[in-house]
Amino acid sequence: MSQRDQLKKARARKRGKIAIILIGLIAIYVWAISGIEFRGIQETAGPVTKNILKGFISPDWSYVYSPDGEDLIRGLLETLAIAIAGIFLSIILAVPVGLWAAKNLSKSFITSQSGKGVLSFFRTLPDIILALLFIKVVGPGAFAGMLALGIGAMGMLGKLYAEEVEAMDPGPVESIAAVGGNKLQQLAFGVIPQVLPGFISATLYRFEINMRSAATLGLIGAGGVGTALIFAIQGRSWDRVGIILIGIVVVVLIVDLLSSALRKKIT
């Protein structure tokens, strides 16, 4: 068989594989769409959409700040506080579990895999589910939201921390061990200086996610500006909905920009 024939066969096999993948994806897509029950667009869709857009164009600026009671600034500050407290709780929980899950710091494969199993378990729990559970435990409010974000982010942060530890250079740790350094000294002077920039970058990235999540957890009573948003939606106060959404977008964008700038400087 000539080289030209071999190339033709290889191309044909490649096309066949691509065709099979495309057919499989189309089949999955059709199956997923067929399970959706579409009942048409409601009659109120037009007026509601018009009012929502009108709320964005003419938002309730008087809700931005009110010295006598609830306002947008207080809600956004509470949301920011939930996100910050949640990320600090995540760091406290994720660092030891992340070190436990790192295979180059564990004595056996089972030890590191058990740590990875713990992280995988917490990564499967959505923030909203955790918030609902904590609302039943500690009651509605910002504390439930903070616990939900702190526990929920532990899985993701711990995984990122473990990957950072596994990617480090083993040379400094081995050098410290060679001169008689104990495990704590190896960790303090051989591991942490190498992984600290990566830890900070991963933490800032997760903080961006926490800020968005904190804004939505209020919709189920876990504190933050989301609580005011759901009340405004239920009361069809679209001008207030507009100003709340504008405030959320502005704060999240500012947090994202600051976080991105800090991560660029660190890396």
C-alpha cells in the first residue's frame, strides 16, 4: 500500500470519528430538547418585559441611599461582607485539606485520594442547596449565606491548592530534609514560599465567584442585596429592580477588575 493510500485511509478514519461524534452530540441535544415542555409565551410577557426595560432606563435613584432604613448601598455592603467572610472561611478549611490531597506531600496513594474525595464531595454541593440547609440550621440572614459560600468554595479552592502544591519544584523541600529539617520546616520554608502566589491567585478568582453567588443567595433569604431584589420583583417594583441590578453589575465589575489586576501582578 502506497503512502498516498495510507493518508487517504487515515483521513477517512478521522472523518468517520468526527461524524460519529457529531451524530452523538446531535442525538444528545435532541434528547435534551425533547424533555422540555414548552407551553408558549404568556400573554403578560410583553408588558412585563416592557416594564423591566423601563426600570433599567428610569431606575429608582432614591433607593441608592436612605439614612432612615434599607437602601441599595447597605445591601451591596452586606453582600460584599458575605463574600469576604465566606472566602476567609474557605481559606481556613481549604488549606489543610488541599495539603492533605496533594499526592507529593502524602505518604501513600490512599491518603491523597481520600483528601481528593473529600474535596470532590464538597464540590458537588451547590451554594443554593447549602444556603437552604444553613437557613434551617441558623435561620435566614447573612450568617447562613456566609456559611454556604465558605463551605461550598472549600472544594474548589482545596482542589486548586492541591494542584498548585503538586506542580511545585521538589528541590527546596528535599534540600531542607537533607540538612535535618522536620516536616513543619519543610512546609514553612520549602512549600509555602513556592505555592503562595498560586494560592493567592486562586483565592482571588474564587472571590469573584463568591461575589456573584452572594448576590443571588439573598433570593432565598441568605442575606445580601438579593433579598431586596426578590421583594422588588414580587412587588413588581421594576424601577427598584432596575437600580438593584445596576448596582450589582457595577460592584461585580469593580471586584472583577480589581481581582484581575491583582492576579496579573502576582503572576
